[in-house]
Amino acid sequence: MKEYPALQKPVGYNLLIDDFNFIHPDKINSLYETFPLYKTKILELAKTASLKLRDNTIKGILIEHLDLALASEEAAVIATFSILPFLFSPASTKRKKGKNSSWKPSKIEMKDGFITHLKSYNELLETVTRRKNKYAQLGCTLQPFIIIVGPSINEIVHFYVYVDNTYYVLKSIVEAIDCCSKLFMR
């Protein structure tokens, strides 16, 4: 990001996407082609998982997202991606400093590390600053993540990918997921 200042522009992600597409021409539209095939299966798996959960907080989040998935296609897509972290077990991460050299995030921390939902734009800077400080204290680096802004997942008005003090503005959750995943795969 420092070597190529154009990447720090809100549309700088286009350069990263073009770079990814050049390196991996066979994967240009992978997400757009495969996600519709798996969306229903993920939602069904989440229904089954929610019935088995003992943690009422996580169970409530899953049920809320499953209910919201019925509202619209975009809400269904957001709900499906938001549910994914709850279907996996957290993995410990290596830390650079401290006596305890690993940290295991909660499922909610996993979800927020992937997609953070803010009710209003006013929460944006505070949320990112708090997360950067938390990760610095843990000796971890803040990885690119998605921020969606709107009163509920039925009413999202902004989609961002945050990477290295830059907010990339995108048009949909699928475009944000595609961008974020290509940042990791480069």
C-alpha cells in the first residue's frame, strides 16, 4: 500500500482485482458462479446447527439471520455470509508478543473479523480504531475485513472493505466478499 499510493484511493481495489485476475484468470468469477449453488445449503446447515446450540447468544444470532434471509435476495446473501463463521470452530492464532503466544477468538469475534455490521456511518472510525487497538494489544495485525452500514441487513446502504487504513467502497456484499477474498489470495 505504501509502495503504490494509488491503492489507497477508494477505488484502488480495482487495481488489486485486475492484478488477481491477471495472475488467476481461471478464478475471475469463481464466487459469482459458485455461491448461488451453496447459499441454500449453508442456510439449511445453519438451521440444523441452531437447533443443536447451547449458547443462546449465538443461537439467537443464527435464528435472527435466518429470519432476515427471507426478506430479500441481498439480505439472504448477507445473512448467509454472516452465518458462515458460526459454522466453524475458532482456531488459535499465533501472536508476535506476550507470554501467551496464541489467541482464540470467539465466534462473534470471528464474524466481526469477516463482516462487521454497523447501524450508522458514525460508528465507523470508532469501531475500526477500537479493533486496531485490540489487535495491537494482542500482538496481531488487523487483516482486511468487510464493513456493512445500515439499520439492519435488510437496509444496508454502504459496503466497504477495510485494508491498511483504506476504505474501499463497493456496491454489494458479493462484490465486497469477492474483493476481500482476492486480497487474501493474491
